[in-house]
Amino acid sequence: MFSSGYLRSFFIYLSILISSAPSLANSEDCLHLNNNINNQIRNCEQLLKINKNSTQADFNIRLKLLALYTHQGSYENAHKLFASMTHYSADTLTYQQNFNLQRRLGILYYREGLFPKSLLFFKKAAALIKSDIHEAMFAKIQADIGTAYLAMAKYSQAILAYNKSLKIKKKLGSQQGIAVTLNNLGSVYRKMQLWPEAQDFYQRAINIYETLNLPARMAHSKENLGLIFLADKSYDAALNVFIQSFHFFEQKKNQVASLRLLLLLSETQINNSKLAAAAKYLNQAQAIDLILGPSAHSTALKLNLGRLLSAQGQYQQAQAILLAGVKFSKEQNDIIHTLALYHALIENAVKFNQFKAAFEYQALYTTAALANYKLNFNNELVTTRAGFEFDQQTQKIILLNKNNEIKQLTLINQRAKFALLSIIFLLFTITSISFIFWQKHKRALIEKNLHTEINWHRSQFAKLGVNHRRLSAAFGELKQALLIINNSQQVIFINNACCKLLKIKKKNIINLTMDDLIQESNQDFWQVWHSGVEFNNEFYPKVKLNNVDSGIDLTVTTIDYDEYLTLFAFNLNNINEHILVSSAMSEHTFHQHLVDLMIISLEAWELATKSNRIELAERSGIWRVSIDEGRLRTRSMDRYLMLKTLPKKPRWREVIRTAHFVLAECTLSDECKLSLNDKLAALSQHLRAQALL
């Protein structure tokens, strides 16, 4: 028979085995993927109650639970859990554990909408690894950084981060990872409203998902592709891909995704004026929303219901549900949907001639938009500050490591080296201060000379422009109705008779263009106008004007009056001959000077600004830019770039003004500036000799 002491020891050992068995079983259920996230969370929490030692295994459990809380949306529990992990020293953890902790914190703050803080932790995680050693981790964290930048609307930084991730994934041959990053790049270009680029990235991602037989991811990418078609008003194409994605999620019983797709389908049908189909989708969406309870999708549901009711002619009902949506979106701090709801309220009020209500909603929209702008500004400030603090921390760590190395290397003969370093530092400081003062004095002289030169060129540019007082003296008191257009196609002068005819005031001609005066139905006139050719007393009978009931006869001619202008005369029978500048100089020499100056001015502009001659014409306002076959052209300027195409009576003032404009507005090299000044001086001297200035 067994003794009582032996039996007692046996039962104690047996109880230990029984108590440890659930721990071993639950460890597998906690750390690995489980279809039931709530059960997985309970298993992890139970493990933490049993295992209270600060081991690496315990840390991994806490890290997994942090990810589960974040995924579930239990952000408060996630922060409490992180607070319980602060006693772990970074030195006792592996680099991978440190990396995963920083990345998980970044994901937590991202889910909470704190994107600048999220970006800070993603960057901390990236600083813990090396791109050439930990390639897979580097690709993953760069994708996270790109996602944070995308949420902050910093699209160029997002594209840069995603491309870094894509490069590594292509090297590793991770087809699924490549598809994910392609999908993310598509989202960036979609936010930038660059539809062709976004569509290309989404389609490439869809093709890979289809090859890998990943229908869930393919459905998400098709949904993104549909958003492009919806924004581009390709409603049939959008409807096709949305329906495909909806059928997949409906089959998988994914109610959240199904609700999202139903809202997109209803929005597409409302935009396409197919109200019956939109109502069917919204009825399905309401049924799912009742099951899921209030969420961000509830706001979008109210928005689409309000738009549908408004389209059906039910003003009061539309207004009521849209206002309910505004209240709900404000409670959820959903500024995007708040602005969309206000916009829908404005459209609803205007549609039913409720202009007072529309004005009130417009004021509320403006207030909300301003608040959103301030919020974005504050977020930008937080981002900058967080980045600065991160850089400071990084620099402090680097400096600390360097100081430790220096201390180890300077233990021997420290006093002598300290004295030597002090002398070197003193000499360096004196030299630096002297150099800074010398540079400051030199920079001040250069800046003074540069401002003097720029101001002179600007004065020459303005001096050679049209003098409005001279135009008033020449045409202001004529009984003939006249107006004058400059090279930028803007009205720069209108006399009293024309003001009376067109029923406008002189003070209102600012920013007035020909599109505001002459109707598009006058095709003969507009065809010649858009071709960019010069007018020579061209007569157009019975031209229809926007402010005049009956047709008016119109004569158009191009005049050289300080610069080339276009004169419009209404009810004109005989027009006086306008005075053209004639040249008594040698035409060949004069023309060659003009072409040379124009070519070197254009080359200097392109070299300094990295832009083309169209940008020069638009920025200076000297040369006319026209549209031909859907392309911008500078026909007038182009004639001055070759001697054989130069007009017989060239606009020499425009050429000189162009040179002065380039010298005034561009930062040129000394060699380029000297060459341009020499050409300009030679032409000016020749013109003065011929008494043309």
C-alpha cells in the first residue's frame, strides 16, 4: 500500500499538470489565427492571468493581444495593455519584438485617426531595421508609412514609400505583396484624381489576385476600380464592378462589406438618375444597417436616402433625413460626411427654390469646411513637430553612441587631447564667425545689385506695355462703340459709347474676357479668333452679344499700339486708318537681331525655369496662347524664332519686353545673363539709332 505522504505528493503533481494543460492549449489558440476573434482574445487574456512572469513568451502574448484589441476596435483596452508593457526593457527584447511593438502602436494610432502620431511610430520601427538585411520587414513598414502619408494627403511621400516597398517585394518575388502595394498606389493616384494611372494600378493588382485565386482581395480592388469609374461618371462600368464585388461579399456573408457596396450601388444609380434601382439598393442597405447598428456607414446611408428623396421631389422628407445625418456625423466627428450632407442640403433647397434655407446651409457648410481646414492645419503642425522630435531623438541616440566611443578612445592622455580639441574648437569658431560675417556682407552686396537690376528690368517691362491713359485719349470720347483686347484675351479698354451699348460699367471690365461678351453661336468669329491669326478689318454682320437683344455688326482689326492689340468696333461703317510703326532701318539686320534676342530669351527661360515657351507666354502675358485641336499653341511667338517666318512688320516691343521679363523674373547664370544683356543692348542701340523708341 502507498503511504499517505506519497499519495499527497502524487495528487499535488497531478493538480499542477491539470492546471498547466489549459495554458499549453490556449497558447496555440492565442498566438495563431482563429476564426472567432472574441475566443482568441479570451484565450490570450486567460494566458496572461496564468503566466505573470516578464518573459519573452509573455511579451509575445501581450503583443498579439494588442493586435487583436486594435483589430476589434477596443482602443481603450489596447492602450491599457501597452501601459502594462512599459516595464519591458528594449535591451531584453529582440530587434523583431521591438520592431513589432513600434509597428503595432503605429497601427493603433492609425485606426484611431491620429495619423501624425501613427507615422512617428512607423518611422521608429523603420529605424530599428536595415533595408538590405531585413528586406521583408522593411517592405512591410514602408507600406505602412505610405498608408499613413496617404491618410494625411501627402501624396508624393506616400508614392515614394510605396515604391520602396514595391521594389523590395519584386526582389523577393512576393506576388501577393506586390498586388497589395499596387492596389495602394492606385488609391494614391485616385485621391490625386489621376484616373488613368489609378485604373492601371488597380487593374494590375486585380490580374495578380485572379492568378493567385484570391477572390476576397480581388473584390476589394474591383471596388476601388469602381470608385474611379464613379468619379469619372462612367456609371455603367462602375455598376458592373460594384455588382461583382457585392455578390462576392454577399455570398461570404460579410455584412459590413455588403452594406458598403450597396451604398456605392445606390449612389451610382442616383447619379445616373435611375431612382427605382437606387431605392431597391437602399432598402437592402437599411435592412443590414438595422442588424449592424449605428456606424460610419449609417451616415452615408442617410446621405443617399436624402439625395434619393430630393430626386423624387420630396423636399421636406429629404431635408429631415439629411439633417438627421448631419447630427449623427457630428457626433461621430465625421467631417467628410458632414460636408457632403451640407452640400446635399444646399442642392435640395436650391432645387425647390428655398434660397433662404440654401443660404443658411451654405453658411454652415463654410463654417464646417473652415473648421476642417484648421484641423488639417493643426495635424500638419503636429506632424512637423513629431518629425522634428523624432529626428532630435535619433540625433541624441547617435550623439550618445559617438560620445561613448570617444570616451573609450580618449581614456589615455585625456587632458592633452582635451586641450588640443579646445584649441581646434576655438580656432574653428573664430574662423566660422569670420567666414559668416564675410559671407553675410558679400551676400548683402549681391542682393542689393540683384534687386537694382531686377527693378530696372521690371520698369522696362512695364514701360513697354500698353499705356491706358494713351488709349483713353485716343479712343475714349469717340461716338463709335469700341473695346480693346490684349494678348491675354482680356478686355483692357472700353470707351463710353461701348459701355452704353453693352450695358456695363467701366469698373466692371476687370477680368472680363471675350467669352463674357460674344455668344458661342457666332462660329465664324470664334473659328478665326481661336486660330490665332491677325485680323485685318474683318467684318462680321449681326453678331449676337450676351447683353444686347439684337445682333450688332462688328469689325475686328489688329493694331500695333505699344504692343499688338485687337480692336473691336460695333456698328462701324468706316474706320480710320490706324498708325503702324514703320522702320527706316535695314530690314535684314533688324529682323536678325529680333530673332537672335527671342531665341536666347527663350533658351534662358527654359534653362532657368525648366518649363516651355507656353509657360513663358502665359506668365508674361506678352504673347497670345491659343487652343488648336485640343493643344496649347503659341503661334505668334513661334513666328519670331526663325527668320523665314518672322512677320514683315514684327512686334519689336514684344521681343524686348520678353527679354526684360526673363531677366527680371528668372535666376540666370552669370554667363547666360551677360549673353542676354549683350543681345538686348545691341538691339536697343540699333533701335535708338533708327529713332524707333
